[in-house]
Amino acid sequence: MSGRAAEVAWIDAHVERTGDVEEVRSRPWATVLRVPTAAGPVWMKLPGPQTRFEVPLYGLLARRVPERVLIPIAADVERGWLLLPDGGPHAELDELPAALGTYGRLQRELAGDVAEMLALGVPDMRPEVMPRRFQEALAAVGGNPEVEAMAPQVDEWCARLAASPVPAGLDHNDLHHENVLGGGRFYDWGDGVVAHAFAVALVPLGMLLRHRGEDAMRRARDAYLEAFADLGPRGALAETLVAACRVAKIARTLTWVRAAPGEDAAAQQLATLLEESHV
């Protein structure tokens, strides 16, 4: 593959190819190469500079929750290269509520690994730093007076989340059904952040509300909160989830900023803070 000699040589050191390596996707945040083998395709992922933490994060997840993630065939942390097996078909939208419940249990299993995640470079979006992240997001999008006026409300949400009995955890930050594989396994961690655990619900609950309606969204919310039932009454947990999903919009704004600087998506995401919560 022209221009990819080093990558192809690395691939060949780990798998036996049956054809040429093909670039199937190139975005500012990652490039993906398809590698044909006798057992089916495998995939090389080259995260961009701002998402390279995904490589060592895969190592942590493979060690701690191997049944819930793709196990890399090979990883080069220094160069930021991943070689991943084919995970088969992704989940259907109607499987997302069960997957969200599974993800909540995964977060509980990983609760003791937050310090290691941060040391690996996973962005810090914990409640106590989010007021500062809010100002960073405003500066990155060139300001928004209406959103800027929400600073006292953002501070209140963050204080409530910081006082919550629910600990910080790994927020996939893009948990839709196409990032879920059969058997309740998760992949594509390049948007991941360390945040209040409930922040992960923003994307899946919004998707279910849009495509399946409010009842489906509420069933998914309840399935997710079941993993945290020992930490408080259901009503209190649901109220915390609302605040976490509002604050999660700030983290998603900064994800767009670091992954695709100069695009309009970050400003559009931050502006959604003005909308009423959908959860």
C-alpha cells in the first residue's frame, strides 16, 4: 500500500494477509485500514494525536473486562497503532437498552481504575473540573452569550454531581448501537472520557427517544440505573442522570474540539445546552 510501508510491515508481523491493505476511512480523529486474511478481515486503527490514548486504554480494558471489549491482536502504544479482530455485526437499535444496562455494570467493575485511565491520557471530565471545562468550551467555539449566561446553572449541576454517591467512571461518550457488538461488547473508545458515570447515557437515550419514543427511552434509562440501585433511591438517581447528561454536552463539545478542530460541530453541540433535557 503506497505510503503505508511501515504500517503494512507491522501488520505482516502479526497476521498473514491474503491481499492488499485498503484504507476504508480517514478522518481527523482516526484512520482505519482493512486487512484481508484467510479467517476474514482484521482492522488497523491509527488514532489521531488527540485520541491516541485509545491504544493504551484498550490494553487496560482487555486486562480488566476482556469479555466486554474487542481484544487487540497487537498494539503499539508508542506509535499509536491498533490491530483489531473483526467483531462481527453491530447491535440493532432495539438492543441498545440491554447494552446500556450492561455498560452500567462495566462502569461499576472499572470504578477502581479511574486514576489509571487518567494517567493513560483519557480526558478528565469529572464533575469537579467541568466548570473550568465549560469556560474552555466557550473559548474554543468563539463564545455564545446565551450559553455563557448558563454558567451559574452549570456550576450548580457540577456541584450536585460531585456530591453524588455515584463515582466517576469511563464514559464511552458515543455509545450508540453501532459501537456495540454481539454479546454486549463495546468498541471505538476514541471519544472516551473520565466523567460522572451517568454522562454515558446522553447519546443512547437521545437516540432511543428520537427513533423509538419516550417509553423506550425510559426503559433504557431504568435498565441502566439498575446497575447503581445500591447507591440511592431510583428517583434520586434519575434526577442525577438528568444533570449528568446536561454536563455531558460540554464534554462532547470538547471532544469535537480535540478531534476535529475548526468544524462547526463543537459550537452546535455546546448550543444544545440551551435545550431542555430529553431524559
